[in-house]
Amino acid sequence: MIQVNVPVLFPRSGGVLIPASEVTTVLRRVAAGWLSLADGEDGETEFDPDTIRALAGALGRLADQIDVECIAYASGPEGSPGRA
């Protein structure tokens, strides 16, 4: 079982915010957990190992995409449209 403590921010404007780095960390930890199931030799799971690896890869790519988009946002000009 994976346990992760994620800081949650509650802005006055409403809603809930979670730091992107925490989201990507959770995605990567879940993917790593799945990979350990896929690579287990003792038959820990009844799921297809190739499917598990594909799903873990998809989570890793999503985490990478979030990182890239956050880096692009943070390094963009201050006056860019959509910036708070």
C-alpha cells in the first residue's frame, strides 16, 4: 500500500489547490508500485504484466508532461496571457 501526504491549499476564492510537484510525485509512485507488481515473479497479480507496464508508462508520461508544462509556465514572460 502506498501512503503519501499531500499538502492541500484552500484559497479564499474557493476550490482546492495541490502543488504540481506533489501530483507528479504521486503519479510516479503509483507507476512504480504497478511496475513492481508487473515484475514480480511470485504471481502477486492476476493482471497482464504488459498491460500494467503500459499503464505505468502512461502515468510516467503524464507526470513528465505536467513537469514540462509547469516549467514552461514558470519560465515564460510575466505578461503572458493566462498568467495570474
